[in-house]
Amino acid sequence: LGGEGRGARTSENVFDIQTPVAITMCVRDAGAKRKRLARVHYADWSDGTRAEKLARLAAVRQLGDVEWETLTLPESGSQIIPEGVGDWAAWPTIERLMPWAYSGVQLKRTWPVAPSEAVLADRWDEFVHSAAANRRALFVPTRDRDLDWSGKVGKGVCIPPRCPLLDVEHPDPARRSEASRQPTAVPFAYRSLDHEYLLLDGRLGDYLKPVLWEIHGDAQAYLCTIVKHPLQGGVAAVVAGPSPPDMDVFCNRGHAGNFPLWRDIDATVPNVTPGLLDLLTKTYGQPVDAPALFCYLAGILGTPAYTARYDEQLKRPNPRIPLAKTAGEFFEVAERGRRIAFLHSRGARFGSSGETLPAGRAQLVTPVETSTTPATMTYDASSGILHVGAGVVEGVSPEVWEFEASGFKIVQEWIRRRLAPIPGKARSELDAIRPIVWDATMQQDLLRTIWIAEELIEQHQPAMVELLERIEANGTWNVDDLPEPTEASTKAPKL
């Protein structure tokens, strides 16, 4: 019956809730074999208004009144949804090609992440020098983290253990000094095209995902999307590089779709289905390595061309990949995807010698004020003029302004994170400490974000529209002709 009220594809609910609703009836035959998968009969009534859905339900007098679709489940635990029809249903999912997906970093508090190291320094200083009675509320305690927590995260190598934050008040000066020492601020892939900084400290994050930090090296990259919820418009995935990504890096929701390129810090063990690279190499007649496959996926998913072409199919979760059967299309997409991955990662990954980020059409004609934090942003589509506080940016197209990742407006949210008001509901007073000054670096970063969106939309999206047509015309791999992931390849590496 649908009724999703929070995702990219919303529909009316039969109740006053935002969680989708389904009616499930289970029948067990006493003589059925336990190991045999059940037959599933499915009907999708998610379209329509609440009144229309209730009217359809009221008209049902027996099960035969419903037009059922019979589903074949591939294995126990599979999602009970139709696989689709035609070529789409025969294509592999990302997980068939890169079998290990891992949910990203989940802090359970927002103040240890900020757009600049200076903001994090101000927040930490406020935290350690606040009144003891107020410090716990500033921290935002959870089930797994409070001021008295101390311990080891993972092996304790990438994220060293520290004494409890309670020791900020310890009578021993050495303990007090150690507890008060600011954690290291590291670059952090926070949201699509938004790289910020994180106070990397086991005391500040509930689920830092130590395995991701322990395999993170200079060659590591992450393909980030959502697989458990339907995609909508804009890019279908982004590439993150400077650090393990936040759990909700892609579109601020729908975690558990982050695919690391490598399973080890030395970039010697690829996160690729065993045997797949050998098969592609033999078929194409030239070597295919893990970065080439990764960049192919970035090319397929990294512009709005994919979501525009497959909008109807993407009403179902778990995007599928048209994997080219011909070498020409594969390597052409892979090379374009390399540039797309370079743009997504803001130059952190997949750059060639001398390669630079774009300098585009939009121009900052009036600088953003530096005396106070700007509080507002407004955009006029007819003139292409963007105001950020007193700052004025000209030449911003409506397509760039609306550039999105499944409902998450990338350029708009990048700016909103750097305005005076707190986006959403602030969980700690520390979140109110925002960038005081939009210095030259931040103003240049604003333009760079706009310019990256320009290139993706104006150059790579039209090219990928044409390439997707050619790939389908010249043949794609059927999932049944590809090697299957081993059980070990689907699990996190043992380090």
C-alpha cells in the first residue's frame, strides 16, 4: 500500500504515519518441506490517494479479486519485491560486482563534524571549559557513549584509546591535561560533494566502523549510494575518497550502500567478485583491474543520466548495472567515470598528472561578508543569481541549483551547512558554533562546488545519455553469466 513519507519517492499513506504499510498473509501447509522457499504472491497498490487505496481494499471480497504477481525468491532473506522485467531484471546489482558493502561512520552526535578545523577547535574549547553541570548535555550521551566511556575502538591503532572525558575535572593535572587534549581533526566525507572535518576519537562516536579506518589508504575510494530504498533523481551514486564516509553520505538517509574499492590498506585485495576481472579481461582482450571496474560504475551511476533513463525501474530498491559486453563501451565509460570520480571526490582520488578541478561559468561578483556568519541564501532562477548573505554569485543555472542525489540538493545543502542557522534540529548547543568568517578558502570552495556540478551536468550527463544507449544496443552482461560472490567476499575483511 506504500505510504513512504520521508524518502525520495513519497506516496499517500492509509494511516497518519510516514512509514510505508503492507498487508501480509502467511499460510503454512502442514506437509510443506521446511527448506523449500515459500511461493509469494504480490500486488503493488502504492500509487493513488488514501481514499483510492481504501476504496480498493473495501472492494475486495476474496483473494481472487486481487491481480497477483507471483515472485520467485532467489534465496532465504531476499527482499519480497518484483525483480522487474526485460534486460533490467537480468542485469547484476552492484553487490554482484563489488560484494562487500559496509555502512559508514555513525557518530550519534553532530558537533564533532564541521566544515572547518577552526570550528571544531572552537567547539572543543567550549566543551572542555564549560561548567561541569552542563558538559554532559553538550556531549549528547547515548546508550554506547557517555562522559565516563573509555576503551579501544577496533585494534586501537587508527583510533588510539583515550582516558574518559570525565577526567577533564580530574584532580591529577596530567590526567586532566590528557582528557582535555583536542582530538585530531581529519578530513571527512560527510555528504555528497561535501568534505568536512571530523574529530576522530573513540569517545565521540558510537559506531566509528574501525575496519574502514584500518583499510583506508591513499588509494582507497568508496562508491556510495542507497540499496535498500528506491532512488529518485540526480546522481545515483557518488565517490568519496578522503576518508571513510559518513553513514548517510549519499543523500542524508538510507545507509548501508557504501562499497570500498579495496579490502586492505595496501590496495592489493580488491572488493570485486572473485573471477570477475579475469572474465572481463578475457572478453575485452585487454587488462581490466579493480579501479577500471570501479570507475565504470562511477560513470554509469555518477550523473543524472542513469536515473532519468531508468526512472520506472528505480521505483524498486537496489539499482542494477548495464555492464557493457563490448570493450569499446566499457573502457570509454571507465575513462569518463575516472573523471567523474575525480570530481565527486573533489580531486582527492583518480587524478592524473596535472589534472585540476574545473573553473566554470559561475562567478562570485560580491564576496560573502567576513565579519559575521551569513544567515540566508536566496536564488533567482530567471537571472541565475545566488545570494549568500551579502555575497552575490552570478551564472548559476537552475539545473546546478537543483542538482541532487535522490532528493538531497547538493549545492543548496553545502551552503546550508555553512550558514548561521542550524540545519534541522540541533542536538547540542555546540552545534550553534558555526563558521564565523567565510574566508577566501570557503568562498573558493563554494565556487568549486558549483563548478563541479556544472561539469557533471553539462559535459558528462549528455555523454552518458548517449553511452547508455550504445551499451544497451551493443549488448550487456546477464547476471547468470557472471561469477557469483563467495561467502568470504561478502564479509568484512579480518585484519
